[in-house]
Amino acid sequence: MAAACGNNERMDSHPRPTRWRQAMVARLEAAQDVAAPVAAAMLAVPRHLFVPGVEPEAAYRDEPIVTKRDAEGRPISSSSQPAIMATMLGQLGVRPGHRVLEIGAGTGYNAALLARLAGPGGRVVSLDLDADIVQRAREHLSAAGAGEVEVRCLDGAGGCPELAPYDRLIATVGVWDLAPAWPAQLAPGGRLVVPLDLRGVQVSVAMERDGGRWVSRSVRPCGFMRMRGPFAGPETVTVLRRDPEALLMLPEPRELGELHDAAALDAAPTEITVRREEPAPPFAAVTGLALWLALHEPRWCGVSGDFGRGPVYTAGLAEPGGVAVLQADGSLTVRGHGAAGARLAAELAAHVRAWDEAGRPEASTLRIEAHPNTPNAPDLPDDPAAGGRVVIRKRHTTLVVGFG
Ligand SMILES: C[S@@+](CC[C@H](N)C(=O)[O-])C[C@H]1O[C@@H](n2cnc3c(N)ncnc32)[C@H](O)[C@@H]1O
């Protein structure tokens, strides 16, 4: 089964999409490292053919495009943001001839990029949970000239043993734990790249085997919708408001009373400016702060949405009766809402200062080890003295995490 999409240009003879693709890749290259083969794949694969309901030009903005929601309005399928796709494909390092497994076919666009990278001698297998998504992904891939990609309707937690082994495995959906099937289906020397949950914060981590454990080779900030099905984690996403969208993310369910209402976040806040700065810290820094909170503070929460000053992803503290969130747009300010808001704002400001004094560690400085939970697994205690090492116990693995 060859994985190629060689006749894109025939299917996509219109010159404007070619220019839009060139502009998209140029913008990405100006903003971040994009590996040369990844840039070439993005130049070749027509993203607009994977999101047929969307204006073709809009398909080349650096934005995720939601393609399916559940009954509560939570996004459950999308074409991910091109910037994070480029980052993760760089981490994955697919070479011609590689056999690649993708968890989360979605629109099929990333699978088409993988097929370009693996070349005619490679193989790409992509899995999704819903039959309608799988059907559409197949249609898009075929329209884009990449019909050789094998798309199967399977729970990604089980991988696809029938076509294993794989040289590379990528999840384009947030995973709470490493499924035992994944390492088992990877060939010796194989690498996996997954958006991994660290107490509610996601990082895209590239891992390789090192004896009996898995060790991170690179870590990058990311934010993906979560895996569904029996392998889903305990994280919760609450829709605070639909239009404009506002979401509250918690690492596990917690009773927060009337905070499950956007009005609580829109109400007049207590503001504490921790530091004035210009320009605003980038997404990577805010994710670094979210990680700092997640590793140090059980009351942490994530918030994304538009609260009157444009879309933001930010982090904060929430407890019944109050929430405090960081605002990072030209200054680092914490805003507390609700009866406990002033106290929570002061506590969040103290965390922000501690993170600032520690040199603002970012996701890219994290080192993560994953140890399978076997009966003879060593006991791994937290060791805050040794670089803030934190141990996170999951169902199948124990993660040891520290800022490097
Ligand atoms: C962000 S989308 C993937 C984007 C996709 N790679 C693309 O290029 O369009 C995440 C996908 O993961 C799928 N998904 C969620 N849970 C899953 C599971 N347990 N097994 C397989 N796929 C799953 C969702 O249905 C959704 O289509």
C-alpha cells in the first residue's frame, strides 16, 4: 500500500489555492521552525479539499477548523491549527519509507501530510472513532489524490495491530495516558508524538524507548480536543458560553457552583498587575505558567474564549465561590471574580511571581519520563528539591516530570 499524493496539482489546478498555501507556509516559517520536508508537504497538500464547507481562502489561515460538535456544543473533530501540525510533524521526523500510525484521522489533512513525508514506499494508517468522520476523511483523501492512506474506524487506544509494526506513531487528539498498545506496535527505534495530559495541561511530547521506560526527546506547548471512548481521561471541559465561545477546563471533575457560568467571569473583577511588559508574553510562556500551576497547585483551571478583549487561552485558580485568571496582553495581570475572587487573585499573583523568579520555565524545558505500571515498577516519590520533580500516576504509566 503506497502512501502518495502525487496528483494534487491535477486535482487542484486553480492557481489561487497554490498562492494561499505559499502564503500560509511563509507565515509559519516566519513565526517558527518548520522542517524543510514538512514545509514541502504543506505546500503540496491542498487543505481546502479537506474542509469542503469552508471558504477555500479561509482554509489557509493558521486556525483550527471545527468540523463536528457534540450535543453540548463541545468540539469533537476538527482540522487542527497548521502551526501545531507543523510543530508535531517536525517532532515526529517521518522519513521516506516509514510506516506511520495516526490516532485521530479527523478531516484526513494531517494524514495526507504524513503520506507526503513517508513517500511512495511508506504507509500511513489513520484511525478515528466515528464512522461518519472516517467516511469523510476517505473522501477528502481521495479528492486530494491520497486515497492510498488507510483510514479505519477503530478506537485509537488499541492502535491497529493488523498493520503493525510502525516506525512512527502520532496522536492528533489529546491523550491522558499512553495506551499499552502503542509502544507494543512500535518497531525498535520507533518514536511516538502525542499531546499528553500533565494534570490538565497538554504538551506535545516526542518520546523514544530507553530500556524499560519512555523518555522525552522534545516537548512543545499544544492544545487539542481530548480523546473520547473508554480510554478518555478524567479532564472536563465545560462550555461556559457558546457565542462567543468560552470554555473552562479542569484536570478532573470538581464542583464549582455558579462558576459554571460565563457571567461569573464577565463580572467586575479585582485586578492585580504583577508586571508591566511589552510585548505580551507568547502562548508558549502562558502554557509554561499553566504547567507551573498544574504541577504546584491542585485548584488550577484553564480558560479559553473571548472575554471582551479577543480570544485568549489562559490559566488560573478556581474554587467554589471564586475564580482568578491570568491576563497576559501587554502586562501580566490577574483578575479575580466572585466572593473569593480577591483572595484567589492574590494567591495566583504569588504563583505568577514564583514562576517569573524561576526564569519563566516553558514547556520546551520539560523533561518527561514514562514508566509502565508493572508489578515490579520502582516506587517514584515526588522530589521537589531535585529540580521540582513531580510524579503523576496514570492508569498504565507513571510520569516523572521536571523543568530541565
Ligand atoms: C483534532 S481532530 C484530528 C485532526 C486530524 N488529524 C486532521 O488532520 O484533520 C481529533 C480527532 O480524534 C478523533 N478521536 C477522538 N477520540 C478518539 C479515539 N478514541 N480513537 C480514535 N480517534 C479519536 C476525533 O473523532 C477527531 O476526529
